[in-house]
Amino acid sequence: MTRVAFVIAENPPKRLDKALARDVPEEASLSRTRLAKLLEGGHVSVGGAVVTDPKAKVAEGAEVVIEVPVADESHIGPEDIPLDVIFEDADLIVINKPAGMVVHPAPGTPNGTLVNALLHHCGDSLSGVGGSKRPGIVHRIDKETSGLLVVAKSDRAHHGLAAQFEKHTVERYYNAVVYGVPDSGEPRLRGVRGVSFEPGNIMKITTHLARHKTDRQRQAVLFESGRHAVTRARIVERFGNPEVGSLVECWLETGRTHQIRVHMTHAGHSLIGDPTYGGRRKLSEKALSIAGINAAKSFPRQALHAAVLGFEHPVSGENLRFEAPIPDDMAALISALRNK
């Protein structure tokens, strides 16, 4: 049990929960959600009396004591699954996730996930997130997307990282192999709603995204409702003529479910191999070798890789930036597309 004691500052909010969130010492690393659970559980005392009502009034100068229980063991089981660890310290870990690995257990995938692997890898170094000894997942990438993820090992790191993702200050760049070439000189793109170009031939896609009305596994582009989403993309390499495809670099201003996959499809440049949004386009044998056509047709996943991840360390304040090279399967696809 950890004891956190402090005094309510002047002009406190009318509700106790809001006063706690404002005045709790920063080093305690207690989020609003965590404070709400501690209140509900009877772990907060004001002036020596336990208070559980979040709407209770509190006066300036009131002495508050929060008893923070030792983190419980997670109900998720640890599994000895190899991990490609890029960076690790007492507060966080950065992983290069392989394609095919789910980030968090769900009804369809109760084990074999990144969280199962992290529980085994981190062991007792997990100080607890939200009252449980578990890794703090602050962002995710799709099962079949490879690349970089940062995961919190402590409450203070989880709180700080979540704030950066909420403010959209985290640097995230992705490599994607797409059909066609998203060039500002393409007349068709001028008529696609939400698509514009910035200096440097950078395509900007601005829409709203929401769950598809009839297919709950998909996201849909909207303009009057849903969540605001902005993606930018630039051409890194063209493969032959515009009929073939290109390697593009995408970066996120917002981070919505399937955002790059949905936005690139909306622009008419879906990802090769994407089973949900991409379909299987017919490629011209005049523009591409048989090997290249076969590589594109048979690529088993969306050709998307989280290549760069940059953020401020939530505890030390150090600016961190990591890069993960294009994985072997995407490198082989790119090589095949290069050969005419």
C-alpha cells in the first residue's frame, strides 16, 4: 500500500473528483480513471474521514490521504513468445511487432498476443497500470501490420504517454505499398472529396471516420459525422508506370482505427494485400513482370509497416525516436515490383 497525502489548493472545483484530479501530486501518476476507482473503493480520506462520493464538496486546505493498493496480478496469462525489443527501461518498452500478432487479447484471440508476451518478458518489472500488473497499451496497430509500438510499464508512463497520443504530438510514420501513384498531377485526384495536395507533392486526406453501417469490422469515410481524421502521404518510389504501384510514406495527424488503409482506399490508392479495403486489382503484364504480378496477387496481408515512432519520454522528458526497417516480406514484394 502506497500513501499519497496532499492539501486541496485554493479555489477548488465544486466536485471532489475534479479537485483530486487537479491537486493530486504529479509524481503520484494517478489518472482521472484511476482516481475514480480509488474513490469508489473507499481508498480516499478527506479530513480523516473516508469519502466515496465523487460529487462531494471539498474545501480549500482540506487534508487528503489516498491509500493506493499494491497492483493486483493480471488475469491475462504470461506466454514465452519472442519479442524484438528496440528499447526498454523501468517505465516503458518499445517493440517491433511482427505481422500476424494481435496486440491485446480478445474473444477471438485469447492468447498468443503482444500483451501475453510482455507479461512474460517484463515479469516483476511491471509496477502496475490502473491497479493491475499489466502493460499499459496506449496505441495499437492492426494484427497484420508490422512495426513499432510503445507500451507503458508503470502508471506514470501510461499517464504521460496517453496524454501525448491524445494531443497528437507523437511522431508516427508508416511505409505502405499501394496500387497506383498518388501524384498531384493525377487529374482524377482533384475530384476526390477530402483530398488535397501540399507543397512537395504531399497528399493530404481529411475526412471523418466511423464504423461501417452494415459491416462492423470495417471503417467508413464520412463528412458530416464520425471522428475527424487526417492522413498525409508522399511518394518514396514509383514502380514502373502509374498503373503498377508505389512505395509511399504515410504519417498521421490523428490516429483512428484502420485510418491509413481507409484513407488510401478513399483516394483510390488502396494497399496491396489489404483483404478488407483493397480488393485485388488486375495489373498489366505490359507494365510488370509475371513475378511482380504474382507477388502482388499473393501478398497475404496489407503492405503496411509502422517504421518510425517518436515521443517525449513521459518520465525523463528526453526526446526519443526509433526506426524499424521494412520487414522481409514487404522488401521481397518491393523487389518483385521493381523488376519489369
